[in-house]
Amino acid sequence: MSWIDTDAHPIADVDYRAQCADQLDSAGALVLSGFFSGAFVDAVRAESADREAEGYFASSTHNIWLTPPDPQLGEDHIYNRQIVSTKGLLADDQVAPDSPLRAVYDDEVFRSFIADVVGVDAVHPYDDALSSINVHFHRDGEELGWHFDNSSFAVTMLIQPPEAGGEFEYVKDLRNAEAGEQNFAGVQTAIDTRTRVETLTFDPTDLVLFRGRNSMHRVAPSRGQRTRILVVMAFNTEAGIGLSESAKATFYGRS
């Protein structure tokens, strides 16, 4: 595919896929430098940057687990601490049919590569018109607050960095959701003292895979007049799954 540097990143090669899977499993994050061509980033930036006004912008509070508060734990409990997130986005139905983003997202070799790296049989698009490809905007002062993901992996690419700020920060393996171990004390210590906080650095043209279900993470506030633009490619491990109507209203302001 012309948008991907397959000489540096032979995504059809079984051994290369296994190497990437090992790196993701050991580190919880995988940054493939120079995965996309400069022409890809330029094209996506050109089709996105001037459409910021079309994005759905919202400021909301949430807990780190992205769940409703639990009154039995008390207002001061870390589970009930409210975190601020502010961002704007273009939804999948606002991405043009001939966009390079759609060409990559729909490519069967790319999807097969992602599936092998994250260790599943296959990945599938969301069964709704909004969720599969999203373009996120963070203007001056806007951020994505600390949270754990509900999904087992995320696929992202930075299109435009801000002038300052906008760092992706994370704390690896802070809980074990599969075993039901939430590690409230560890989460509170990490939030209050920044213990174990790491920064994941990446640039435009890089592909980033991140396991965020057990690793708490955030995007620090952007600073300056240049908007941070990030693309999120969302996949499901089963076909026919879409967001609920309430979730679509929350994230996109419409259903």
C-alpha cells in the first residue's frame, strides 16, 4: 500500500508480525516509527485541519474507570474522583469515502496485521456510522483526563502536534481488570505523586498501538495556537458490534 512504508514495516510478513506482537506484549505499547509516508500525513492533515469547526466539542467529568460513581465508597475515594476531559472530534461519517484514512482502515492486510499483533483472530469495524475512524482535536488547554480503556487495545496516529504540551502519559499495568483487581491505593498514589508515570513519545508518520485496559493513561493539556490532531482507528474483535445510543450521544452529541 502506497500510504505505508512496507520496506521498513513489512506488515504481511509473519516474522515481522510476531516481532511486533512480542514488543507490544512486553511493553504494553508499540511505536512503529515512520510507518506512514509523509504524503499520508500531509493528506490527512490537509483534509482535517480546516474542519475543526465541524467537530463535536465537549467538556466532561468522569472517574478513572469511566463508570458511574459508587456512593458506597464515599466522595473522597479514588474511585469517585472526577477527572476532566475536553476535546473535539470528527466522527466516522465525517471522513470522506476517498480519504487515505479509509484506504488504510479498510485494507485487509493492515487489519490482519493489527489482529496478529494484538493477538486476536480478526478485527472488525464498528457496526455504527460514528465510531470506526475518529479525528480528535485538542486546542489550547484541552486534555484527555486519566482513565483506563474499556477496550483491550487502541490504534492511533498523530497528525499534528501542538506547539507545547499534549504529552501521552501512562502508568503500565496499574490494575488487573481481568482478575477484578482495581488497585485503588496504587491508582491514588500514581495520581497524587506521579509515581511510575512514563511518557510515550511519537511523531507524525508513526503508528502507535497501546494496551490501555490495565494501564492508566492521559493526554496532558495542549498549549499554544496549533491544535493537536490525532486519529483513532477503532476495531472490535467481533463483528456486528456498535456503540449504544447513550454512548453515541455522550461521545458524539448525536446518534
